[in-house]
Amino acid sequence: MRSPRTSVLLVLLLVASIAVDGSLARAADAPTKAAPAPAVAPELARFNDLLAGLAESVKPAIVHVRVRRNAPTKEDPDAEPRRAAGSGFIIDPEGVIVTNAHVVDGANSVQVRLFDGRRFGARVMGKDNRVDLAVLKIDGAKNLPVLPLGDSNRVRVGEFVLALGHPFGLEHSVSFGIVSRRGSPQTVASAAVEHIQTDAAINPGNSGGPLVNMAGEVIGINSMAARNGSIGFAIPSNLVKTLVPQLIATGTVEWGWLGVSITEVSEDDLDRLKLSEAKGVLIRSVMPGEPADQGGVKANDVIVAVDGNRLDGPRDLQRVVSATPVGKRVRVVLLREGKQTEVDVTIGRYKEPEPDKPEKK
């Protein structure tokens, strides 16, 4: 027989169960309300609008470059033409376009498609394989949208950038990232060029497209990417400003040349070369008959200055010599067996290595 207290507890539990079941039933029958959208921070919303607006404003000046190589000839009428593609952008409203040299290298024909879908045949006004820069011209198009070339010397590591182009044939693609490094030494780039490194995605087909800052200015031209696609490199816009007029006027760029093999001065070289510090550029060898040889530079010399430009390492020498006009006589300050001496060298003209010829059988 249950006690009165136990009976009261059972009744309370039953009532509570009915109340809960009724609340659940009413909740199930009630219409479902959508959760309110999370509020976006005003700063993030403004930044989002800025990026989207920036991309829309620069896209009209981006072009798709298509090339054909090895078209059929009389000797080989059945040869299949090879096609390739890249990117570029307009720098003059009359149809002057910049892209990479490797995009149009060896092309039999070049076609450019504008943002509005119009297609034009293009001619190569000039190209330089050392920097990987080319200038194209299309005729019959007027008042085209252009992108301004900014000041790459003012680029800061960490600032936001957009990389634009046509990667993998995907038209008018935009990727977002930051400037990762300036003047990054690399074995795959021309020694005379200090590239801008970025983590904005640069993939095949992006070559020749612009790297743009938040002001909508081009600070570099997409040139190459690491194999894993995690980092990319761009040719600085200030170098482009210098080279484009030469490419338009003559079709080529004349680079200065000494004709030496160089390396860094290491701590292990100090005693052997009778040096007090590991600075300057060590000459490993001198090519016979070339400008350095004619000027009296010898192996194991350490060059510390050229025409008043102090040199801390090999890239300083490469940059100074490359930018010096061909035929100019310069004063070279060097250390030879620990003693400072000076020689005069006339800068020569850099010649691109000839491609390996196929072996005759």
C-alpha cells in the first residue's frame, strides 16, 4: 500500500509530464521561424564592397591573348598548329598592350580578345626574354579602357593585391592575396630583375595579367608561379615603365654586360683574398675578349663599386651593369689581394644564349 506522500509525488510527475508533452506538441505545431542573419561588421562590409568594386573597375582593361605556333608550311603541310593562351592588359587607349614574352614567343599569329568580346589580330612590337616582357599592338580599336602603371618602389610587404587574368582558360578571373616579399632572389628569374612575390594565385594562363593594388594601379605583371601554385612572382611596374618605350621604339632592350662569372664573398674567402669583411662581388672567372677582360678585371678580384654605386653582393652588380647603357665607360673599384685598385671598363651588350640546335643524325 502506497503512502499518501508517494501518491502525491506520482500525481505531480504525471501533471508535469502532460504539461511538457503539451508544450512540445504546441511547439511542433507552431510555424518555424528562420534564424536572423548574423550581422556583418561595418568594416568588413566596406572592405568587401571595395574589393568587388575594384575588380569590376579593372576588368575592362584585361585582355585574353591567344597564339598559334608552327603553322603548316610548304615543307610540312600536314603539321598541326599548336595553340597557347595567356593574359595581358591595355596601357594605351589606342591599343597598346603588355604581356609576357613567353606568351607570344615563337608565335605565327596572335589574337587578342577584349572584355567586350571583340577580337583583333595583334602584332608584336617588341619583346625581351630576359625580363619576360612583350608589347603588342592592335589596330582598329579606339578609346579603349586602360590600367595605370603605379610606383612599384612604394610597394609594401603585407599590402593587399589582386591578380587578374585568364587562368586555365577561365575568363576574367580574380585572385586575392598580399605582397609576400620584394626583391626575392630566385634562380628561375633573370638576375637583373627583382620580382614582387605574392601569395595571390597565379596559374597557367595568368601570365601577362596585372597585379593590382587597392588604388587600382598596376604594380607588377604576373610572370611566373611556383610549381605548387602557392607563390607567384610579378615584374615590377617601374621596370615595365623603363622598358616599354625601348620595346616600342626598337623592338628589343639592350642590357649591359661585363662577361664575368660571379659569386658572393664568404667568410672562408677572407684570409685567402686578404679581406677584412665579406662584402662585394667575387669574380670567379673572366670570359676572354669580353668587356671585363679588356678592362683588366681578373679572377679572384672583388668588385666593391661601379661608377660610385656601392656593391654589397652579386645582385647589386647585376642590377647596376644591366641598367648601364651599352658603350658607356665606367670606373670599377675592386680589391686585389687586399689592395684597392681601379680600372675602366666599357660596358658591352648582353646577347641571349642561342637555343641548342638539334643533333644531326
